Amino acid sequence: MTLDRADFPSDFVWGTATAAYQVEGATNEGGRGPSIWDDFARHPGAIADGSSGDIADDHYHRFVEDVGIMADLGVTAYRFSIAWPRIQPQGVGAANPDGISFYRRLAEALLQRGITPFATLYHWDLPLALEDRGGWLNRDTAERFGDYAGFAAAELGDVVTNWITLNEPWCSSFLGYASGEHAPGKRIGSRASHAAHHLLLGHGRAVAAIREARPTANVGVTLNLYSVRPATQSTGDLDAARRIDGLQNRLFLDPILLGRYPADVLHDLGEEEWFAANPSTDAVEIAAPIDFLGINYYSRHVVAAGPTTTTTTTTEASSNPGSESVQFLDTGVPRTQMGWPIHPDGLIDVLELAHDRSPDLPLYITENGAAYEDVVTGGEIVDEERRRYFEQHLAACADALRRGLPLKGYFAWSLIDNFEWAWGYTRRFGLVYVDYETQRRTVKHSGRWFANFL
């Protein structure tokens, strides 16, 4: 495989990414309030290793060191998330000066090293006080999110010009409210789509609030999109692919880019009546024009129809409500430690999926990466599988550009090993290895390869 930076435009954005709860720690410092993940991590069995993000990578205190590592890697952008509970500890009220100060110092440190900040406003850490009032099932949370976005843009918009409203609303809604695998750990089946709607409405209100506070801001949203293919061309397998593509991709792409929900997906969910009862102005707000779309790409789903005889009394909550019988097949390709099959060409599929809906919209890969069991040998981490993963997916990015797709940047997930949500510290995605006992950072071989490529 021949791959060279010259395969990419000179203004192509090269970045790494993290999320606040996964790296910051300092959960009780600087006036930060509790989030749903602080609460969820306290529930026995919720996190694989019984851990939490209380300390994580101590990025809150070590961000200057981490910015230096980014500069050494040669990246030109850093995608981080702002913890809503640091800005509004209870999810309402005036902005917390200490929280604003932290993110200002982070952004200024980045700019001093020639690294462009990309700030995500919501990467899953909802203030617990808002969850106590219904969380994303409560329409008022969308209103509060708009307020928070306005505060953040007004206070930080002079040092942050690139804003991402939401990260992966599919995860927030269906892992958080349908399967219960993520915070807040609810299992309410198809009604999780109500949370999805309020997240999207919050996105629309955040776009408006950011533009009001900072008219020249560059505003987008990040969706986790999957390449979805049927196992065969049989009617059942084609319908299975339609269902999963609908839940995973179209339920979010279509209202944002086309101004409407896919009717077949609402039918699969059995939620047509609830969605129809929402104000018609919601669709206009959700479809507020954006400047770019972020896509998190990790894998492909190959699906088949399930058994024709199924029971309605399932004991295991599904993240695919209304389509629980769909089978996800093993494609026989290598997998990451997460169990995700590696299909680099699927990255092109998801770029085309978005491009078909909005041909003029700039696209970014805002996350792409792989977890493997890293072994430290003589102070070195030789992670050849991860290096190969990055190389294969950057080759797919180069192919996408040759096809004329408007790909403007790539963010490797992640900068450093971190708290991997329900997996705790049992999964490592970083270009940089973190010894959690000492917080020592060591650039892995994949990180060195990435730096050499850049």
C-alpha cells in the first residue's frame, strides 16, 4: 500500500480527538457539577472494570503536556468536548467562570502551538440535575441545551471558531435509553426515539444560539454512521439492511440534511403518532443549515433477516428497538478488540451516504480508530495492528478524495488511552499510551507512524 501526505490537499485538516469525561478527571474541581456518567459509573456492573472517569487521564491538570504531544505529532487540529456540567453545573443558570476559564486556557494553548480547536458541545455528559427532570426524554432539555450552547459560544467564540453540537446522538438515545448500556441506563424500547428527537431539536437550537452569539462561527454536528449491507439480495435480508440503515443512519441524517424523518423508520419503531404530535416548526429548527458534517466511522454491519417466529417477551433490551430480530453476521475479516470488523472501504460508503443528501456540504471524519491489547516491552508499545488500521483507513480517505467527495479533514481516535465508557479502562484506543497509575504518556509506534506520515 502506497500512501503519502501528498495524496491530500495542502489545507486538509489533520487532528486527534478526545472527550471530556473520558480524559479530564477532576470531576469535583472547578465548580463542575455531576453528570449522568458520574452517576452511572457508581451502579454495580455498569462499567466492565468497576471504574469511573473521576481521574481518567488527568487532562484537566495535564492539558499543557498533552498539547505538547499533539504538536510533536504534527497535527493541525484537536477535537475535544466541553463538559456541560463544567459550564452549567446544574444544567441551568449563569455560566461557571472556572469552567469557562479551563476551556479558554486549553484553546489558547492549542492556538499557541498552531493547533486549531474543534469543540464538541455534547459528548454524552448531561448534567445529572437535568436527567433528574427527565433528561433527553424531556423536551425542555433541548431548550436548556440551546442556552448552554449560547453561553459557550459567547464566552469562548473568540478562541474557538469550529463548533460541533452533538456527538453520536444515536448512542445517546439508543444506548442510553433503549438498551441501557450507556448512561443514564434506561431501557424503554422504542420510546428512546423521543430522546433522539429532543437531541436533534437541541442541535437545531444550539446552531441558532451559536450563530446569534458568533455569526462567523463554523458549525456542524457529528453522527456515527455505519456502512450497512444485506447478506444476500433476498427480500428478508434487504429489509433487514433497510431497518438498520434506517435506525443507525437515516433517522439522524434525514432530519438534519433533508428536513424530515424517514417514514419507514418511524413505522418500524411504532412511533408515528408521537412524532406527528410534535410542532411542525421542529423540522425547520432541526434542519438549520450547517457548515459541515462530522462522521465517526468504525465499521460495517452485514445483516440478515432473523427467524420468522419470534417472541415478543424478550428479556434483553435492544439498541435496535422494533428490529430486534435482525441478525448481524460475521464477515470473516479481522476484528479489533472491540469485536468490530475492519472494513476500510465502508468509510467511503458513509461519506457517499451523506454526500448524496447534501452534495455541497463539507465532510470530516471526526473519529476513526481501533482498540487493541497494548503490551509495553522495554518501554515501547509496538502496536502494528493499530498502525495498519490507520494506514488502511487513510488510504480509504485518499480514495474518497479521488472520487471527488468533499472530505476536508480526519481526526484519529484517540489522542491518548482513556476511560472507554462502559468498558472502563479495559480498552485502549490511543496513539499515546497512558500508565494510569503514574499518568506517564508514551507515544506508541502507531503514533510515531502517524507523526512520520504527517
